[in-house]
Amino acid sequence: INNNEKWISRKQLNAFEYNSQCSSGPSKGVVQGFGVCTSKGRYKQTNEDRVSIMYNISNTKDQKEIFHYFSVFDGHGGPCVSHYLRENFLDAVIKQPEFPQHISNCLKRGVSAVDDRCLSLIKAGKMEAKAGSTLLAVLFKSEISIEAGDGSYCIANVGDCRAVKSSDRGRRVDRLTRDHKPMAEQERIRQAGGKVGR
């Protein structure tokens, strides 16, 4: 682990055994509870998924605005990018000068910041070049109700992942994001200099 940044090589991560990991958390303000379960799947040697959950976040001295943060990073081609995102994405968001007034902009800039940093780590040979990750993160104010739909939460979504909201005691489920599928976005990916494989 680098002292200045929180990253770890794929070789170092493979020294740990990441199989299935499940946990749940208690009620905390508007959060009535949560559950997390990840699995390495049948064909992978390690679990490449990472999750980060943080309560009571504020970067203001008076702590007038308190946020909760939930994120999932689905690694592909190795766990190094998903691990880096778990350790660094929230910091990239709350370090934005507009936080917490303009959360949407901060999330967008946070995505760009970690993307740029991952690319520079790959170019420096400090991160696996074929690794990648989806990113799904939500920040919301602790005193609001998501049920009310008052716009006091914001979601960042990159890749083929999806956020849903459960309400009415689980009888209703609403999709909050749209999956980014490479086959549906081939032209945009090619125009950006990327390639789409099968």
C-alpha cells in the first residue's frame, strides 16, 4: 500500500482469500438497515467486488449537513481497480470545492478524478492494465426521507450496474439508474478511442 494513496497491486490482493462476503447493518436515521453480499462466482479465482458504506459524513466545521454514503464496485479483470475505488472514490467526491452544495457535480468530478488517477497508475505500471470496475454510489442527507423523493440524494453510475429503490415494505421497486452496456454504447466508446469486445 502506498502511503500517499490507497492502492494495492493485484499480486498483493491475490495473497488474500476473497470468497463470499456477507454483512448487514443496523438502522441509522433514515437508513432502516442494509444488507451486502458478494460472491466470487464460479469461474473467478478471487472476489473482485468491493463495497463501501459510510454514515455521518460532513466536511463542514458546523456539520449542519450530514450525509450517508453507499457504494458498490464490481471489478473486472482483477480486483485492483475496484479496491482502489473503494478506498479513494468518496475522498475524491468530498474534496471537491462545491461539496456539499452541489453533490451531482462533485460526483461527476469525483468519477473523472479517480478515472484519471487509475489511468496514470496503469501507465506507471502500478495497476493492472486489463482490470476495471463498475461504480455505483449514492450520497444522501441524513435528515431526509428517500420515500419523499425530495431530490436530497444523488447517484453516480458507471458501467453495467443498477440502483433500485424499494418502498412500501418491499412491495414496490423502482429503477433509479440505467445500466451502461458496451454493446448499446459502441459508437460513443469508439469515438472516445476505446474498443468494444465480446
